[in-house]
Amino acid sequence: MQQPKLKSKVQCADREVGEVTKVILDPITREISDIVVGSGGGGPERQVPMAQVQAVTDGVVQLRITSSELAQRPPLKRDDFVTIHEVEIAHLEDNLHVEPGEVLVPLPELERNVRRRTFFTNFTHAIGALVALPLAFPVLKYLMKPMYAPFDNQWIKVGSASKIKTEDVGVQFKFKKKFKEAFMPEAEIDKNIWILKASPAVLEQVYKGKDQVFHDAAGREIWTNKQSVPYIAYSGKCPHLGCGYKWRAHKVLGQVFLCPCHLSIYDASGKVLDGPAPRPLDTLPIRVAGNGDIEVIDMEFKAGKKEQVRII
Ligand code: FES
């Protein structure tokens, strides 16, 4: 079946009722899950699942339901959605052929869906792992040995503070990180972090009057981020499940860090404003040299945990 297009006429089983004013997207399957039908004249818009769409032809969407059944459907709760201008969904254009416009992504039900899907995915993986374990165990034991190596607390130069022009605006810094497995030649991976030149108000939200001390694997202090230094670095991984996130304009919340995977939203201080993230964004040790060069210690923490557990 063709995809419903915005502004297509909507035909119920008995009569024409209006047009498609928005489409709603399932951000995981990246398919249209619902259309929104507007009757014009200021009446409420109604959300209709794709299961109720019988056919789509050029310019017309035919519904299975009658106009009175449509009128009984609850009005669209616009606040339960964000537009795709506010989130970023990878490869969306491969799946979605509607014209850009009011394409919505649901906010609140999402977490439940994700949990269910994640459960089945994990379940399948767990069965596979159990079957393969006797064969793989000796190899795994060998491969996992480097994981017990001490944390890498090297300072890495990521760029210049001159790149940051405005206070309280997230700026992405990309860099290469070298790593070495015991049995392989040295390799490089692409990494990114977000750095903010924070206003005193944001610094207070981050530090709450207490400087932040970082420790090595043995519990020894390695660095202290001080509230008097206005630069804050956040790990590039979302604490929910480790996706990359972006600095985005949100219609209601203003400028935020927004993770496209399950729509966790954080303010400039890293505080969770919405979504399934279990903890604020992870701050990293940061120091700024006199010439403006920024260096960080690139730490990683376990995703999905309320508390911060360092893994790299
Ligand atoms: S990984 Fe799930 S919200 Fe970011």
C-alpha cells in the first residue's frame, strides 16, 4: 500500500470527511503508525491507526470506518508528540515518503514499546548465547582479558574553546581515541562529547556548590572539576542505552539535549527533563589550557543504571 500523504483527502466508508493533516511515525520501525484527520473549520483532529486505512491512492486515503465512528474517536492529544524537526531519526528518509511537514513521533507510550521490544530482543539473544556458550567460553575468556586492564585516564585534546561562541549552548567535539587490545595492533575509534560554556546558574545546577572529584579504578583521586571553571564536558553517550544525542530546539522546553533513540531529554545542566533516562548526562574531567585548548579524560559509564558505574 502507498504511504498516506499530507493533505490527501480522507474518505470514510460513507463520505469524505477532511484531509490528512499530520502523520504519526513509529520511531523504531520508522513506519507510519497513524494518520491524523482534520475536518477543517476548526473541529478537533482525530488520530486513526493505519489498521483502519483500507486503501491509499494518489491524493485519497480510504478508511474502513464510517464518519460517525471517526467522530467518536478521541481528539489528537498534540502534547503527547514531538515533530521530527525536534528529533533525529537515522535513515528516516529510507522508509518515510511523505513530504516534510507535520510528521509526529509519540512521546509517552514509547518507553513501554521499547521495553517490550527490548525484552524480546534480549530474550532471543540470551537463548542464542546459551546455545553458543560451551563453544565460545574459552575464546571469550581470552578476549575479555583486556577488560580487566586499568582504566585509561589519559587526557585527550579535543579542540579549542574558541569553537564555543554562546553560553549554555551544547557544542559537539569529535575526536579519535586510540585503543590497543593485547592481541591486536593499535586502532583508533571515532568519539564525540558535548561541551558547554556554562552560565553561573547552570554551573550551580551541575555542581550544587560542591566540586566534582573523579577517581581511578583503585579509588584514588585523579582530578577535580571545579565550579569556578565554566566549561562542562558531557560523555557523548546517552545514559539510557548509550545512543548518541544532539543539542536541539524543543517547541516547549527550548534548547535541550535530545536523544533520538527513546526520546530522553536533558537540559543544559544534564538534568533529565523527560524520557526513560535513569540519570543525568555523565560529566567528564575537563581542563582548559591558557591558549584555549580543551582536554578531557574520556570515561564511559554503564548505561541504564541510576547510579554511575564506570566501565572505561
Ligand atoms: S538511548 Fe534511550 S533515550 Fe537515549
